Amino acid sequence: MNKAKQTAADIRKFNRFYLPYFHLLTQKYLNSDYSVAEARILYEIYDHDKISARDIVNNLRIDKSYVSRMLKKFEMRGIVERKESEEDARRAVLLLTESGKNITKKLIAESNLQVEKELTGIADCDLDKLSYHLAEIIRILGGKENGDY
């Protein structure tokens, strides 16, 4: 088996472990009203100033019609709003409303607590190794130096 095939098999094996380990196979994320994809889109808007729907599609590598449907749902719920870009009138930027910010902050806090809970009891030296290797995965696959995702 060539290296790429072996690495692909290793990544798939890791995903089969990781997703259930962190309870990410459930229909709703962290027992909220949102799927993992919806929560991730909210995070993108929260984390990026002046992000567009196209930016989200490119950043997350997901279908633009799927993103569009989710954004419409968020707008109807009053958690996301679109505004004309100050730099380019042809471009709309997405912003969280106060309600959207509160929801997203709660999801972030709950996610952090969930992961921290799963890591409880792991030796500090192993946590250091885990952090190092996770950063290396991001560097290798993402070509990013800072590893902010």
C-alpha cells in the first residue's frame, strides 16, 4: 500500500475514533437546537470580522446552497443579520445579533467544558504531546503557521 493510501486509512480510523469519543455523531450538537455544521457556521461568524457567505463556504468547504439555507434559517430566528459591506456594496457581510452572540458563546463554553472533561485524568506530559501533534496535523494539512481554526 502506498503512503497516501495508508495515511488516508489512518485518518479514517482516527475519525471513527474521534467523532464518537467527543459525542459528535449526535443529531444535535451539545444537546442544543443546532447541528455540528450549524454551530460551526455560527462560530465562523463569531470569530471573523466581516465574513461573507462565500467566505464560510470556502473556509468550511461545504455546499453553498446548504450554507445559504442555514443562514436564512438563522436570519429568520433573529440570530444572524446581513449588512452591506462598507468596502464593496456588492458584498454582504454576516453579523451575529446579540442573541446570536449569546448562543454562540454558550456553545463555545459548553464545547470547551466537554473536551476538558474528556481530557481529565490524562497525564500532563501526554496532554503536551497531544497538543503538539494536533498543531502538527493542522500545519501539515492546512499549511497554516498559526493553527487557528
